[in-house]
Amino acid sequence: MGAAATASDQLADLLRRKGALELPRGVDLFIDHLRGLSAILRDWGCAPWLCDAGLFHSVYGTAGFDEAVCSFDDRDEIRASIGPDAERVVFLFCRITADSLLRSVLQRGSYALVDRFDGARHAVTAETLGHLLCIELADILDNHHRYRRRPATIPWRAWVVRHHLLNVGRGLYARALAAGATRLVAPHILSDFHARLSQRQP
């Protein structure tokens, strides 16, 4: 069994034990989103440990997804599953604000990401910022694809308005993020990101 499959099995076991294996995400499940994001990172040729980080990327909850399935008290267990480098990226991804990520991408020099809980600043290297960017870009793409279908719980009229506004906002943010990422992310990743983001809704 390969490393990615092992991490996926560990994720499924973790979600099962936390009672979150059936947690919805749009019309799919949370675990489908986690696996979909990790698959995008693999397509981009990212390091296996970063693909594992993508697989666990929001288990602590994020600014845009509050339904944490793990607490920060579980860090040792996550670290044992995917390794310290991957877990630190997961930790940072779950703690930071999206606007501080965008600001760091657009500036040059030292990078500091703002903690969404206590406002503390996490200083990161350009390499770590690039890793966080890869996960954020893959997250945008997977959500872009996954939320094309209307969940049965949302009426059509509300869905059309909400979906349109989300797409406009997500598109503006995504393009600003990608425009500033040219110094931090490989060109082939940005090229594929733009190609996938531009795909029309079926």
C-alpha cells in the first residue's frame, strides 16, 4: 500500500472515530473534498508529504469551514499520521485568515500570517507560503467543481443568487491570489489552475 493510500486510510479512520465520516460538503461528503483536493496536488506533482497535508488540510476547521472534526489537542495524533512537516502546514492553514494569506502573497520580503483566533502573527518562509498557496489554490478548484450542483436543502432561487455571488467573489480572490503567486508557485501549477478555473459549468 502506497503512502498516499495509507494516509487516506488513516484519514477515513480518524473521521470515523470522530463521527464525521458522513459529514456533508455541498452535495458530496467532507471526505470527498479532502481526497479531491489531495488528488489535485498529486496532479501538480507536489511532494507526497504535501499531498498528505492536503488530505488533512481542514480537519481543525478553517476560516471558511467552521465544522472542525479535530481539535488542536489532536495535533500529536495527526502528526503521527502524516509527519511533522505536513501537520505544521495543516495547522497553519487552519489557523490563518484568508486576507493575511493574500496580503503576504502580494508583498515582498518577510511573510507573516494572522491567526484567526488570537490575532497572533505566524512568520513563515517563502517556501512554506508556497506550500500553503498550493493547498489554497487546490481548495478553490475543488470547491469550484464541487459546488456546481445545488444541494437539495437549498431552494433554486436562493441557490442561483448565492452561487452567483460566491462565484464572483471566489473568482476575484482566486485571480488576485494567483497573480501574486508567480514568485512562490511553479508556473505549471498556475497554468493548470487558470485552465481548471476557467472550465465552464456543464
